[in-house]
Amino acid sequence: MEAFIDDGYTVEVGINEQSGVHPGMEFTYRPMVGNESRLMYAAVAGGDQNKALDSLADHIKQWSLGRPVSRENLERLTAPLFEKLWSIVAGNVAPDYVIGDNQPTTVEEDQKN
């Protein structure tokens, strides 16, 4: 993980299954920068959960759960899976594993390939 998160930076990671609690999943996300994380927590504290969920959905680029990434589908996740996903995207905990060589790409690098 880098100290600074530039535009286009994404990470592909996974959460392990917890038997009887939640399935495993893989997802690509753009980590939140400091101010984004604070604003998301402030939205929750202020009672604006929709704003916080929209922000979280905006940071998750794709996932392996078989439904589109959306506020509505985030609301339907099991609580333990939601909490782990939220904590990873907000930068509070590490994912269970990183997919590939752990070399996040930028928009410019993607355009070269």
C-alpha cells in the first residue's frame, strides 16, 4: 500500500469465508483518502447513511458476489461481511489477501496495456 493514493489507483483483494458467518469474496476498490474516510464516518454519525453507503459503493469497482455493486446491495450484505468490507475500503484493516502481484495500477498504466 502506498502512502499517497493518486487518481486511478485500485487494489484487487479478497476476504476469506468465515464458515457459518459469511462467504468469501474478492473485489477491486479504490482506497479512501483521509478526508473521504472522515466524511463517510461523519455522514453516519449525522444520520445520513445513504451518503455513506453511496461513498462506499463508489469506491468498490467490482466484486465477486454475483450482484452489481450498489447502495441497495451493500445494505443487504450480512453484517459481518459488510463491516469487514467497510473497514478495508476505509483503510482501517488489511484485507485477508491481495490478488496478483500487489502492484496496483494507475489509469495511465491501464491505458498502455
